Amino acid sequence: MSAPNTVVLIHGLWMTPLAWEHWVARYEARGYTVITPGYPGIGPGVEGVEALRADPSAIADVGVREVMDHLTEIITALDAPPIIMGHSFGGTFAQLLAGNGLGAAAVSLDGAAVKGVRSMPLSEIKSTFPVLKDPSNRRKAVPLTPEQFRYAFTNTLTEEESRAAYDRYAVPTPARILFQGGFANFTPEASTTYDFSNDDRPPLLFVSGGSDHILPPSVQHENFERNVKHSDAITAYKLFPGRDHFTCGEAGWEEVADFALDWALAPSEGEFETAGANAG
């Protein structure tokens, strides 16, 4: 088989496709076609950010299955299986898509848990509590304040750096997705159900930031271990010490982007960095 020439980048919650702007330019410079689909109701570019801030009603009732159906339609329409990468809950989508047999390889960057992963560090609970504390948020699009964003996403940045990231990228998010993911282990037939024993899925890489608050390394590492224990498919794990959840834009993002793409082009299994893997 020829090497994939297309990369699909899936954004996470409280973000839009604009969050990938640096990675798009870097991968295109290497000759790849890059696709950055938004969730249903989320448009591209700065205009997509501004539109959601002005009126987030278009995404208020978007859930996991709506996003999965949308992404599946886009990926299956391509001429050849792409490399699929996702950040945060986008990493969850990348894993679920790979579990459905899509893609040549998949990378979950700071990914949220699929059903069956039980790790839930205190910093994750604190980061998501502003949304999950109120059940009435389930059918709303909920924003983070600049202070909440800094704790959850940009805790290694200065206040000024964090505010610049917030002003450019942060939008309200469909809280329904967060509720579905957060309570999956208590939900029969949860929308984030994943078959850890699937031997036929594409290679899958989990990437963690060592200083991530909202999704600390213990979440991805447990996910990695469950895959390794139950599946013969290629599975790998990489820890980048000191990085926060804003790894797509935080200084040094180039190293993460290059590692993810290089691994996806020549997948190999194992833990590429174990120090502190279970921290958080």
C-alpha cells in the first residue's frame, strides 16, 4: 500500500478547526492534504469562532453520534484511508473511528476516555465541573471563562499568553458531548463504547502532556494499557513532559506535530516515554 497523503485533524471541545492552523501549515509544507472538519454547526476559520460566540444555538444539541456520523461521511468519501488525528475529545473521535476500521493510522492527542477507561484525576473533575455540575447544561452550548480556560487548557502559560489563546480560539461547546463522555461508564450502550479487543483496527498512538490538567497522562495511559492487554493491533504511547492541554498551540508544538505524523507514517508499538506516565 502507498503511504497516506491526507491527514484529517479533529478538534476538541471548546475549540474549532482554527485550533489546528499551525499544524495545517506545517503538514501542507510537507506535501500533505490536510482536512479539518468541524463538528456539525461549527464553521472554519476566525469566522467560525465569531459565529459561535455570537450565537451557539447551532451546536446546543450536538452529541457524540452526530459528530461520528459527520466525520465518518467525510472520511469514507476520500479516495484512500487517511491519517486521523484528534485532540482532546477529538482524540476520542479518532480512537472511535479507528475502532470502526477507518483510517490508515490514528493519533489521540491528550484524548478523553472512551467507555471502560476509569481514570478520572481531580484536576479533570475540577476542569469539567463548571459544565457537569448543572444537568440543565446537557442541551446547551456552554463556554469557559478565561480563568477556567487557563486552568483546564493553558496552565503552563502566562496569564497574557493564556488570554491571547482564549481570545483567538475558545468558543462555547456542546455540553451534551461532555455529559455523554463523562458518564459513559454508567450508561448502557454509551456512544463512546469501544472494543479494546479489536485486532483489525489501524495502528493507534496515544500522546500525553505531562502537565495537562483537564486530561492528565493517567487517562491516556490507562487507555493505552487496555488496548495493549486486549488487542494485537499496533498500539503506542508517548509522553511529552511539561506540556499542557493546549499542545496544538503551546510553544514547542512542532515537536509534537512532527512526532505524531512521523509515527503515523511508520507505526511501531511501545512506550516512547514512560517517565511520569501515570502522573496526574
